[in-house]
Amino acid sequence: MGIQYEGTPSPSLPRKSLPGELLRYVTILNGRWTALIAWSSAALRCARRDRFIGWSNEKRIKRLKYITNNVRFLILPWVKVKNLASRILSLNLKRLSRDYEIIYGHPVYLAETFVDLSVYRGSCYRAANWIYLGQTKVFQRMFVVF
């Protein structure tokens, strides 16, 4: 399967729509867009992740930049290719750390994502050998204007 990536940020999505360090990719198969994937800065706190890694609060603050969060992943609706999602995740992860190093000056060593299990099953992450750490608490971003 010949999958090509374009890692240039898309002008059609505002930069402010995703927080922190951001990489966006378009997946092209046979000359057609098939998927969009975006990575952004990791969640500031995630008890399950922090316990899994085993770091203290001080280490988390210093090392959080080495984690990225898969904040968007969309297989376009007209694309019907078996196992495409897990294949895209696997191929994208192979180049992700290098791209972070080129663009932001540091690699990434861990990728995380949050799946709303009331809507999605997370099958593609399991198929791509991601480790399920369990349910997390749900937090919403709140913006206060003074």
C-alpha cells in the first residue's frame, strides 16, 4: 500500500483550533486524500498516564513536551479500505518523532489519545498495538473572560 503524507499545516483549519505544538498530516492513497490526522501537545495531567510512566510532578513538568496527543483522526467517509486506520497510525508514528524534532527541536517518545467510548470503539488503536490504560476523568476546557 503506497501511502504518502503531507505534513504541512492546513490553512483551512485555524491554528487556534488545537492547543500547543501541532502537526497535521493528509494521507494520500492512489492520488486521493484518504485521511486527516493531527497531533498536538499532551494533556497537562492524566493520572493513568502519569502512573503508567511512573514520574513525579517535577519530572512531568520537565518531560511533558516529549509526549504528543492524537487529537484528530478522520478516515474520509468515501474511503473503504480494510485495515487502513491502523496502517495509517503505524506509518505515521514511524515518522512522528523525526517531524517533531525538525519542526519543534525535540523528539517525542510517547503518543497518547483519548477515545470517547460512548461513541467510538477505539478498534484502530488496538489494531495498531496501542496500550489501553483505562477510563480517565472527563474535563472540559473552560474560558473565563474578565
